[in-house]
Amino acid sequence: MKVGNRFFWLFLLMLSSFNVLAADYVGSGITTVDFITSYNGNGDVMFRLKEPIDACAKGYWLSTTDTDFQANMSMLLAAYQVNSKVRIYGLPGQSWPSSTNLYCKVYSIEYHR
């Protein structure tokens, strides 16, 4: 097999991997944050949107062990305090460990006007 063909197939494999990863998260509609709570002990933060989606019906959660916790928490608090419109992307396959409810782990937070 030629070197060029190997790179072509490797490139295709990488693209298909990105598509699989991208399908793991789901986006909410553009709405506002309705409720935020923090738990003593591990410091997990849970929040709910005014207009939830079925896949994340109970809300979303952040873990203090995530490398992006500070950035996401700052954005979340600011959005809540000034009633900004947001879109949350969550991972339904990563429900909050202390619950069997439909809480999605936060993948990303976007602001919208």
C-alpha cells in the first residue's frame, strides 16, 4: 500500500471518529437559566433551563473536577444573574452520578442575543 493511500485512510478514520464524538451531545433551544444549586461535599453544580429538552429533562450538571469548571461556572452564573439567553450542549450519556434522573453533563455553554 502506498504511503499516500495510508494517509487517506487514516484521514477518513479520523473524520469518522469526530462524527461519533459530535453525536454524543445534544443542544437545548435558546432559553434562560431558571434554577442553580450547589451540593456540599463534592461541589457539583446542577441547573435547570426555563425550556428543557427531553434528553436533559431534569437539567444539567457541572463537576468541580472538570478542567473547564471555572469557565463554565462563570458563564452560568453571569447568564443567570442577568437573564441572558443561552444554549447548553449536554451529554445525556453522562447523567449525574448521584441520580438516575435525566441530568446531562455540560459539554458547552453559548450566549445568544
